[in-house]
Amino acid sequence: MSIRIDHISKSYGKVNALDDISIQVDQGELFGLIGPDGAGKTTLFRILTTLLLPDHGSASVAGYDIIADFKAIRKQVGYMPGRFSLYQDLTVEENLRFFATIFGTTIAENYDLIRDIYVQIEPFKNRRAGKLSGGMKQKLALSCALIHKPKVLFLDEPTTGVDPVSRKEFWEMLKRLQDKGITILVSTPYMDEAALCDRIALIQDGRILEIDTPKAIVEHYPKPIFDVGAHNTYLLIEKLNAYAHKHSVFPFGEYIHYTDQRDGFDPLELRAYLKNEGLQNIHIERTKATIEDTFMELAKQ
């Protein structure tokens, strides 16, 4: 077991940032913590990386207790916080050399671990970190988090604000790191990134809603779901929410995801209702649930 979290709770005044959280992450697993801003992801990461003490509960990382063995944990983990936190006035190479020195190593000693990442930023090694693009800052931060060859890697919303191409490249890098035996715990508000993890935990308001593989979580969605569209999306949402038999109504791309309270839902009945309410070009088609649909359903409960 690489990470063990047992009934961790943390409050800030009257706000419960974490409410009785329990998670286990296996050695070599790519585990995703999925939830919106304010869900408690960063608080949990700060506790696991020994930067914050929990109010209740216990946890261990790489076999070390987060309180009794905090010094040992800091040598075993790499942490990439959500905000770019490197020295912006130092160059790319100076930042990397600085973090290597802190951990008593050198760039050359662990270069094999960061080679695939560093070759992409090496042409800019003499550029100050503050002048890098978002994607390049991300790669530099990841290189600095890996320079001491950690056993566990914590990545707190690493792709927020990064362009789609850089996001894709970043996840490809994570898969290669996983192949080298590193346990990775990554948090993200992007539901599409959840499908790239081995297992995920859905978190909202400091509570774990569900833990399972992405495929299993989607399969748990309890009702048939339909794409519904019309000429006026705002009016469509308004009328669907007013429909007597609606269970849930959520905007999803160009369509509205709709579920009905009844087991024997008849799309023709819904179509007639919408037409009577003035909607035109009505589209109703059965579709597959997504992780986002499941998250919204669980968050309602």
C-alpha cells in the first residue's frame, strides 16, 4: 500500500474542508481525486505531504506516518502544487539545480527519470522561469518535483489553465512515469481527465462520493439518460425543469442531459410536452452517461 488515509478530517472555523476521508492507493497506481474548486483536494494534498496537520484521523505515505515520520516522507515524495511556485527570477536550469541540491542529488544523477520531460524545455534552459509559457512552466515544475526520484508523486490540478495540447502531453508523461513504478496521486476539476486514471475518488464539500475505476463509476449511473436539444436552449432548460416527471436536467455541450423519474419513460410524451411549450427542432436521443453525469447525480444526494 503506497498511500493509506483513515478517517481524516480537517476544518477551518465552521467550514469542514475534509469530512472523514478514507482512501487507499496501491503501489504504482495512477489515482485521481476528482472534484470542483473548494472540494477539499488541496487540503488533502497538503496533509499528505506533511504541510498541514489533520484535526482527526491518520495517514501514511510510502509506509511512513504523516506525523511521526514527516521528515522521511518529505524525502520520498514529489509535490507539484496548483500554483506555479518555482523561483520566477531563476532560469530553468538554475531552478532544477537548486531543487536537486536541496535533496542532496544532482541533475545528472537522476536525469534518466526526467529526460523525456526535460528535453522539451532544455532549449529554454537559460530563460527565466517567469517568462515561460504555461505548458513549459508545467514541465519545469514536474521536472523539479521528480529530480530526487520520489516514490510517490502528488500533482494538485497540474493542467488547470493549460492548453489542450499541453494537457494531452502531460498525461502521456504521467503514464510513462507510472511505468517506472512511481505512485501518482493527481487532482483535477476536469471530468474528462478522470478516465485516464486507474481509479478515481469523486469528492465534493470534503466528502468522498464514490471510489472505483472510471468505467465502473459510469456503469453505476442509475437511470437511462437522454440528449435533448431544441432551437432555444435557455427555454428548453426552463421547460425541462418544469416538467412534472423530470429527475435531473444538466447542460452538457450542445445538448441537455435529461433523466426521468419513471422507469417507463416515453420520449414521445416529452417531445409532445416540449412542442406544446413552444419549442422547435426538438431532438431526443438515448446517450451514455459520463463521469460528470455520475458526479452530478451523487452530489445531489
